[in-house]
Amino acid sequence: MSKIGAWINAARLRTLPLSISGILVGTGLALYYGDFSWPIFVLAICTTVGFQITSNFANDYGDGVKGTDNDDRVGPKRALQSGLLTRKSLKKGIIVSIVINVLLVLLLLYFSFSKENLALIIFFLVLGALSIWAAIRYTVGDSAYGYSGLGDLFVFIFFGLVGVLGSMFLYIKTIPVLSFLPALAIGLLSVGVLNLNNLRDHISDKKAGKNTVVVKLGFAKAKKYHLYLLGISFFGLLSFVVFTHDSVHQFMCLIAYVPIIVHAIKVKKTESPARLDPELKKLALSTFLLAILFCLAYHNFL
């Protein structure tokens, strides 16, 4: 594999649609509440993709160094694990991606806030710094939070609350109470994707001392936990649509839950962790579909 191919492998492109989903839903909410900006939209997408790639590089590095990515692992081979990239080059890649993220955050804040909104600029700079910290500390370091079962909480916060509500705030400069419901939905679906990953890898994770929620709960209980994540997500988004709709077209975003229900049935019946790997892509793409449909439903395209 070429060097470019190795970096593409480390970037894990299949994870990017999920990271964009929160921005799309936040943009849909901004459209519903009456505002939109192309520069903010493009820069928000680029920023969240940058954060995700940094997280993927760091995850590859952290799990590779700790030996969590080994021959017992069910999922695809990682760049460091398979020797496509060295520790040194991957570490440099993380640093370069962080620098790019900082520049993107600064550009995003420049287009979102005037100089008079210094307090908001500082707040979002801190939020950006925390996002970078969370992206790296998931697996890197002796106290990596992904190894103590906190990954689910951080994914919910940054993919759901920060991704949806933060991006919406960049447009409309306020957070309506009902907007927490779509943020809840996207956050829980994102946790569901992480939970699937951990269900698939729970045997190798347990051997490596990576105490994910799945390792703590056990395979059977973690599958039930997965179904609760999907179910609460559905009722959260349904509640938002019921409270806010002025047209039946706005219910169309719920169509995305059809493949999610099929996915849930598959997970419930599956006893082999390896057979859950294809479900990761299905749930991530279903979440992305939901985000697109939500954005369309809450704008005057129909």
C-alpha cells in the first residue's frame, strides 16, 4: 500500500459521515429557527471532519501502542498494527491534524462572531480545545478515558450536544429548549455506533484491559443497552417532530429509523461478535440519512 493509502486507512473515511451528522442536524435546526450561512456550514463540516480524523489517528496510535489492536481483534487492521505507519509518523500526523484543526476553529469563529462577542469566542475556543483533547485522550495516555468505560459519555457529549447544539448556536446565537431532543437522538445513535464497535471487539478489549461499557456489562446486557440507545433516540426525535411540525413532510426524517429497526433486530439475534462488524456501517449510514432527511424536512425544499 502507498503512503497516501496508509494515511487514508488511518483516517478511517467510513467514520466521517457519522461525525457530519450532528452538523447537518444543527444546521437543520438553524434553518427551522430562521438562519443559515454557507461559510459557517462549510467550515463547521471541515472542522468536525478534522476532529474526527485526529481522533482516528490518535485511536490508531493509542490502541497500537497499548497492544489493544492485535491478532485477537475482529475489525479491520489498523495502520500502526499492520505496520503501514510507524509510531513516529503517526504521531507527526496527529500533530499536523491538530494544527489544521486550530486553524479551522479560528476561521469558523471569525465568520460566526463579531469582535464584540469576545466572551463567546473564548467559550468556543475552549470548546474547540476540549474537543481536540477528547479526540486524543480516548485511547492515548495512561489515563485514557476509553479504557475506563467513559467513551460512551464523551461520544454523547461531543457528537450529540456539542455537534448539534454547538453548530446550531453558531448560526442563531441561542439554544431553544426543544433543540435538545434532536441532539439527544444523534448523540444516542452515535453512542450506538461506538457500542457496536465495542461489542465486536469486547473479547480482545477485555484481554487488553480496555474496560469499555460492553466489557463491564457483558455481551448480552450490552446488546440490551444498545436497543435502549436506539429506542430512546427514536422517541426523542419523534417528540421534537410532534411538537414542532407544521407539515406532514417533517415526519419524513423518521423514515431513517426503518433500517435502524432492521439493524436492531439483527443485533438482538446475533450471538457472534464478528457478525456485528457490517452493522457498524449500517447504523452510521442510517444516522447520516436521518441527518440529511432532517435538514430537508426542516427547510422549505418541499
